[in-house]
Amino acid sequence: MAKKIDRIAQMLNCPEKGEELRRAITESRKEFLLAKQAEEPEEEDHLDEDDFDDDYDEFDWTTP
């Protein structure tokens, strides 16, 4: 397995094709993340003041 990783590292550091490969990987990663974002529904993460219990103390073991 290490030999395969070394070959990939050599390809990415190649003076002729390395920049092209790195750019292609970056672009495909961007496209993947954009597609993944489009698939997932947006979750709203709103907290109301009612969601907090003023009496709760996470370090006080006597609080229910």
C-alpha cells in the first residue's frame, strides 16, 4: 500500500503534470461538495431563549 501512496505523491509533485493534477483534484472536490450540499436539505439551527434552563449547572451534580 505504501508503494501506491508514494506513486501518487510522485505524480502530484511532478514538475510537468503535478500542477494540472492538483488543480483537477481541487475542482472535482469542489464539484463533489457542491453536489452533496444540493442533495442535503438545509437544517435550521435556531435556538430560542426558552431552550435554556437558567437553573441548570452542568458542573453541579445535585441539579436535576
